[in-house]
Amino acid sequence: MSYPKACCSTPTIVSYYKPTGSTLNISSIPVYSVGPAIVPDVESVEKQLRAKGVIAATCAGFFWGAKVAVQLTSTVPFFVGACMIHPSAIDPKYAEAAGAPIYYISSKDEPKMRESMSILQKKSMGDCCHLIAFGDMNHGFSAARGDFNDEQSTKRANKAIQITIDIL
């Protein structure tokens, strides 16, 4: 497993955001929340969606959440696709286990994306897997490490989010 150097050395978001929420502990992990605290429960989410007539869903994850999104496609058949957005903890074994098409949206700091893509493209759904590289952006550009006071960075982050919305 590899971690982009930028994951641990890039300063967090540059913004004038003033916190409005609170920090609480979920399983001893401090979690910042601006609304009701929700503990992830995939089975419950799937059950609620199915009750509303949804037969399949896709998911997206930033950083560590990208790993979770891909893992869901290999363990929960309800999830028929995932998008990894400047992921951390990249390991080709997640691509090997993927059970649905995966989109990678990477920055210049994610080194092993091509290896994972090569693995995915050998699968039956390989034609539906894509790597979209933002080679001019740092790790975290569309989330916690984005500089949303910079017009170009904001445009690139918005483009990455729009791509995610369009594909999912």
C-alpha cells in the first residue's frame, strides 16, 4: 500500500470558513459534524433505498473514503460502481477485488493509479473503468486541501465534482 507524500505534507484547505459544527467521537475517532451525527450503516442505507424502489446505487469517496467505496463494490452487490477522488491508501489489491466499474480522479500526487487501472481494464467491466488525471492539482484539491479562494483551483475542483456527478 502506498500513500501520496502530499497526503501528509500538504496544508489543509485555504479558506475563510468559520466552524459552525461540533466534534464528537464515533468509535473513539473524532468526527466534525455540522448536522445530526450519522454512523455509516451500509445495510440500513441499502434497505432504505430498496424500500423506495432503488435497485442499485453507486458511491464516491475522497481520500480514505475512496478505499471504502471500492471495497463496497466487492462486498455489497447493491453498489454497481464507484468513484475514487484523489484517494489515499492506494493498493492494487483493491482494484483486483473491485466488483464494479471504478473511476479514478487523481491529482499529480497519486503514484500507483496506472497499475490499478491496468488491473481493472483486464476485468470484464474494464471498458467502463477510467482514470481522469488532474495533473496540475495537488492531492486533496477538491476537498479538504483545496484552495477555494483561488479561482483556478476552484474551477478544477468543481470540474472534478461535476465529473463525479455525471458518471455516477
